[in-house]
Amino acid sequence: MRALLLNPDHPHLNGDVRIFTKLLQREHEAHRAFGDSSSLLGVHTEALEEEAVMAGLRAGTDPDEAIPAKPTAAFDLMAVLSGATGTQAVPVHRPPSLFESDGAFVDEALHQAFDDADTTMDVRRDPGDDTFLSLVPPKDLIGRMKALPRTYLVEQRVAERLKLTGNETLANAQLDKARETTDSGWPDVGFLAPLHPFGDWLVDKVLATVGRNEAPIIVADVDAPVFCVQGMYSNGRGHPQLVEWMAVTEHLGTPVIADLFEVLQRANVDADMANPGTPIDVEVLQDQLGDVIEQVRGELEVRRDAYEAQLTERLAEPQVRLDAWQMQSEALAMDLVEHRRRDRQKVIAAVRSDTAQLIESMRTQGDPLIRVLAVLVGPNHR
């Protein structure tokens, strides 16, 4: 394959080599700094990017200016939807847990979900790494792992034996080793993180042992029963849009709704708490469920209204930018020959319609999903 590239010596003429070099440099810089390069010109299609660059070069614009070094806007809806995450720091929050580590949860979950997991899946451990786990994955777990890269699954023979470690230092070392070697691009031991398909599969196995419409009752440091509730609104695409974690209790006869994680922390819900096996009158708690659900529903409606107001402000900017993109794209299309102009206008109209629907689908829709996760009671509750 051969290509003819123009590389003039005249300083005022932009050659192909210089332009291509500048494009590659800018795309590389954008990928490193912003996680995505499609928003540099703000047009999001190869043809429109080409036309935007050519229009600038025809006007005598220097490639350094015709090809921007950073996205045209701080927030790019199209870039976010295509996988970019932006540059702002993501807040990290780890809620209280009944387990000291992810490995401790795995051990207990295997014991809960299987009669004899060690025999059924040939589970093996490593005395030098108490977080290491090696097992033969069942068929339903193999199906879950199809979300992982196929080259990794085939090369490491994951369907035959899955190897995981909860030791982050060891996992990173295995990853560095794989990057440095030419024999393989994948570590032979994966990181046992909560988002790993194995973790999702194991959580579902445990949840399957819990009866429908049932929730655990936990004895904790509380003065009155506390209902731990999750309320969730989905958007037009069926994705969770507004998720609230609430603790509902009563104080002097008045319902009180507080942040769930703060209440769990104050109630000393952690890995060190014990189950005293105290007999509890379940019917008394069941009788309160109806009122709790109504209180949560009312609170969710208030929070949804406040969230929608903020969302409307956030979606106004993408809408303005969509309008500007359409005008700019139609202006560029006017320079094309007639049949290409008609084709481009159809594409512009389709992109405009799809993006407008996408923006609107970001709003919450329908009724909320309300789930009672658990109930905290005091040690003297009967």
C-alpha cells in the first residue's frame, strides 16, 4: 500500500506530513489528559472532523490552531456517553461492612451459597497469601466472565481455572510483570475486586438464598428500630439515575429520615459486631413497613424535584452546544457538492434527533423502586 504525501519546503505551506504529525500528537495528548480525543473539535464524526480541519487550513489557519490541544468545552456530553470520564476527581466512599475485607466476604459467601464449595469447585488457597483463591468456575460463572476480554480468557484458560488475589500490591505486581514480558499481555492472577464478574456472581448466589420480600434484622446500637432503605429512580434508558440510601426511624413519635451510612456508622455496624441470637417480634416491625414506605416515597419525591431542577440546568449547556454544532455542521455542508450536501444534511438531522432524545432520556421517569435492605434493632428490643 502506497500513499502520496505532500511535504513542501515553503514555510507558509502546510504539508500532509506536518498535519498528520500534529494530529497524532494532539490525539495522543488528549487520550492521556482527557481519556478521549473525540471532543477536541466537538464534531464527533470522522467526516466532519476532516471538513473542520480542511476549512481551517483553507483559511490559512496554522495547524496548531486548527487542531486544538484540548476539548472545545469543559463538559462534553457526547464524549461522556462514548466512555470518557472527564478530568474531575471522583469522590470515593466505602460504606460500613460486616466483613473485614473482600476476601472475608468471599469466604463467608462461599460457605453460605454452597454446601461444600471447596469440593464442588476444587477451591485452593495459598499459605503465603491469605487472599489468594483458585477454583474451577461453574458454567454459570463462565457465562458471566464473557464480559472480560476474550484474549485474556483464552490465553489464561480462565474457564479451566480462575486465579484471584485480594492483595492489591501483588495484583499490581502481576500486572506490571505482564506488561514487561513479550510472552503475554495478561496477568496470570487477577485482582479480586467487588466489580469483578466473580464478585457479582457470588453476590447473586448469596441473594438467592434470601427469601423474596425478606430482609435481615440486625441487633445494633440503636434506641429504636431503624429501617435501612434504598430508593431509586431510573431514567428513560432504564439506568439508575437517582439513588438514595436512607435510614428511617422515629423520635418522640415523629418520623426521622437520615443518611443510611452515617446511621450505620453510629450504630457500630461493622465486622466486629456479634449476633446475640436475641428473639425478636417480627410482626411489630412488619406492621410499621407500610408507614415507612410512604415516608420514603414522599421524601424521594422531594429529592427528585430538587435533582430534576439541577439536572435541567446541567442539560441546558449540552442542548445549546447541540444547536451550535448543528449550525456549524450545516455551514460546513454548504461547501460540499449538491449530492454530498444532501447526504450530509440527512446525517446532521439524524444526529440532531438522536442526541436530543438522548439528552431528554437523562431525566428520571416513572415511579421509584423502594427496597428495605435491613432493620436495625436495639439489644433490648423484643
